[in-house]
Amino acid sequence: MLATLDPTPASPSSFLAEAEAAVAHATSLGANLDRHDAFPTEAIGHLRESGLLKAPLPVALGGIGLCERDQVAALREVLFLVGRGSLALGRLYEGHVNALALMIRYGSATTRERLAGEARDGHLFGVWNTEPDPGGLSLTHDDGLRLEGAKSYASGAGHVTRPLVTARTEDGRRLMLVVPLEPGTRADTTAWRAHGMRATATGTLAFSGMRIDADAVIGAPDDYFRQPIFSCGAWRFLAVQCGGIAAVFEAHRAHLLKTGRGGDPHQRARLGAAATAVETARLFVARAATAAAGAEADPEGAVAYVNLARGAVERAGLDVIELAQRSVGLSGFLEGHPLERRVRDLATYLRQPAPDYALAQAAGHILDAPGPFHALWQNL
């Protein structure tokens, strides 16, 4: 068993080496889970034991500060590593990190201390914001706080025991809440018969009739949608996607080496184009993470850049998929081929909300900017 990650690692490189080893072992535990109703329980357990579940917490709260501004490069690399190993695991870990980041930013000191203790105890967190229509989640003051409604497309349903959810209040605004759940309760994953990302246990959570304590509330109404944090946080799932893109590329390259077809000039051209797309995604994600960390200097510019990165990473992923499938041919569509599952998982995970809106927002910022394009993000 890998030793727990050192809260004060000797160097960034030593921490990342430990994290890479932890992720590699976790990924091996999550193998053969490409089936409906699966969940990487053992892999999550290893991330827990290795310290990666509590790593996003500040050092004072028992973590290693992965969500701190000066650790953005380390967090980006960890998310990339998890995504390269398993996009399903990466989706779940990114949701856990996102929930802890929001709790750290908006929670009171008392709330941070309590939830950090639950993270240290091994609870899996997640962020559930999507809602069925009709039937969204609402919060009423009826002899205390009571929830009515549901959340949909909730990854980790039945396994996430500390979800951060948004609930509509009586005045129409939305509050963040961290709701305590018992494993296996209130979850319905029967409709999750997806093309890829099958092991994420994504489903619908019914909260109607559930009473919660006032200390479940995180921050003020509508804090969840506060900019630039709301849009800039997308860089984290981009980092996971970037890892998935790299995994598809590696399967493509390995196939050419194994079959001895790498000498064909057309195959080399496709591999070169795919490598360019992988590196384009990596560079965009690195700059997006830096822009998000320094968003106070230019909030609108940071949001625009992260939105631009969303389009670039999606395009890179789709290009790498197409190039790999053209190079490998029909065998890459057969179950059991290293490329087949990776492509399905990536194609599914690339489907993120409102991609056209994000790209249009970035374009609008570029159009309205008074200076030249090359200087738009020089302060980030």
C-alpha cells in the first residue's frame, strides 16, 4: 500500500511522483468496470488511503493545500494524471475537489472545520447542480429547513455521501448546501445506460421530505454562480479531459508501434496531427488554470480565456479521436481494444453544458476589447 501523501512534501516533483504512483494503483483497482451499474469503489478507497481525497484541504485543516492559488500547477497535474488513468475516476475526483474548493471559499470557519473533518474521515464529496425539468430542488422553511425535489445527472449517486447541492429558496435565489447522505440511499441510476463513462454511477437523487440543519448552508444566496469563480472553475474538468485525450493518443501510438505501421507516411502525418492537438489542449489548460488563479486582476478576461479553452480542448479531443480511429481502423471499434473504451469515455465526457454559449462569450469579449488580441490576457 502506498504511504499517505506527505502534507509538506520535500518538493513539487516528489509530491507529483507520489501522486502519480497513487493514481496508477487506483486506476488498476478500477479496471474492468466498463459496465452499467459499476462504480470504482476500490479505486476511490485507494485515493482515500493515499491522502488524495483530503489533499485539496488547506494544510491547517489536514490537507496539503491543493486548492490554494500557488498550488494550481500541482492540482492541474493531479487532475491530468487521474483523467489519463480513468476518465470515470477523474470525473468523480474532480467533483470531489470542486465541492471542497467551494466549501473552503464560501463556508464559515465553523463549517470549514466540520466538513474538513468529514473529508479527513473519508467521505466522498461531489457537486450536484443539474435538475430535472420540472422537479428542481427547493428549500422551504417549514418548522425548520426541508428539501423538496431532485437533482439529475448526479455523478456518484449512491456513493457520494457529502454532495454539495444548490436549492432554490422561497425568493427564487439559490443556496449551496452540503447534505449528509447514507450510501445507497435516495439514488436511482437505472437510466444511466450511457455510451461511455459507465462507472460514474450517474443518476437522479430524490430529496423530497429531507430535513437538514442550518449548518448545512454554504455561503450566501447565489454564491455558487458568483463570477469569475463559477466559469473559471471549468479549467479543472478540462484538466481531466486533457488526461483522457492523452490516453487516447497513447493507445493510438501504441497500436502503430505494435503493428509496425508507424513507417507509413500517412500514419505518421495522422500521429503528428494528433500530437499537435494533445499539446494544444495541454497548453490551453495550463494557461486557463493560471488565468483562473489570477482572475482578480481581470475577471472578465479570465472567464473569457477559460471559455476559449473549453472550445479548444473539445476540438482537440474530437480531432484526436478521429485521427486515432482512422489510423487504427476497424479493430479500434472492437470491445477489448485499448482504444475502444477510451474513445467512448472521452466522447461522452467532452459533452459539457453550454459549449456554444461559452465560445460566444469568449468571442464577445475579444470583439469588445479595446486593445489588440495578443495583449488581451497579458495581465493574467
